Amino acid sequence: MSMMARAAQFAPFAAVAGHDAAIREEGRVTDEWADIGESESKELDNKMALLITRQTENPMVTIEYFLPDSRKSGGTYQTIAGNVRRIDDYERVVELTDGRKIPVAMIKDIEIH
């Protein structure tokens, strides 16, 4: 028996389509949403109130928010910086001048520059 034929009998999962991709996906690490405490929630509310009053100035902000994963439970925490175009009360998002929209419910912290 050739070495190639011998090796083939020890690789039974190689023929299963998508097996390698499924293994990589299962091993991908995601973070869990961490609820903020009451004091952090009040501080965030105060920052949002200040941002609402200053939104016509297009203030520069740095926002830390949770981005849910589309394929599995959990997600990742992202930090972005930009200028605020507006705060949409109907959609409940902070819209930046570059078009990105961050759901208010996913915001962990805001720094107004």
C-alpha cells in the first residue's frame, strides 16, 4: 500500500465538507454582555443628557459599546471615535457623521471630548 493511501485512511473527517470551518467557528472566542451597575448607569445617563444638549455642535466622542456576534452567543466590545451627527430617539441610536449608528442600549461608556 502506498504512503498516500495509508495516510488517507487516518483522515476520516477530511471528507466532511465544512468540518474545518465548523471547528474554527466553535473555537472562536466571544465576550458576554456585562450589565453595568447602578452608579455607572446614572453616569452614562448624565453623559447622554449632556450629549443630547450638545449634539448640534457635532461633538467628538469616544464610545465603547457591545457588538453582538451574528453567528453565536456573545459578541465583542468595540471602541470607536467620531463626531456625533444626531441622537435618534425613535431608532434609539447615536449616529456619527460618518454614518455609523450605535444602539443606545449597547453603549457601555461615552467620553465627550
